[in-house]
Amino acid sequence: MHTDEFVGLIDEALERFASRDLVSGTEMLDFLLDLRLAALRVDDELRQLIEAEQAAAPAG
């Protein structure tokens, strides 16, 4: 699921930028921030999953 989200963001940017000779710094910054936010969501979800598994693991 997360891979699909990253690939979707990249594909959208490729479609927007493919036919252009120049891409503004602002547009690239927006794209990179979108990727960063998606990566942070993945990290947070992974952390929550690990914490849940550790809490459910038997002690000992």
C-alpha cells in the first residue's frame, strides 16, 4: 500500500513534468515535500505496528 502511494506521487509528477523543458524550484519543492510527508506516515505506521506487536508479545 505504501509503495503504491509513493509510486503514485512519482507518476503524477512525471506526468506533470514530462513535456516541459524547465521545472520551477517551487514545483520540485512541493513534490519533494509530498514524498517526505508520505515517508513520515510510513515511519509512524511502522512504529505503531512494532509497538503493538511488542505489547502483545508474551513476557519472558
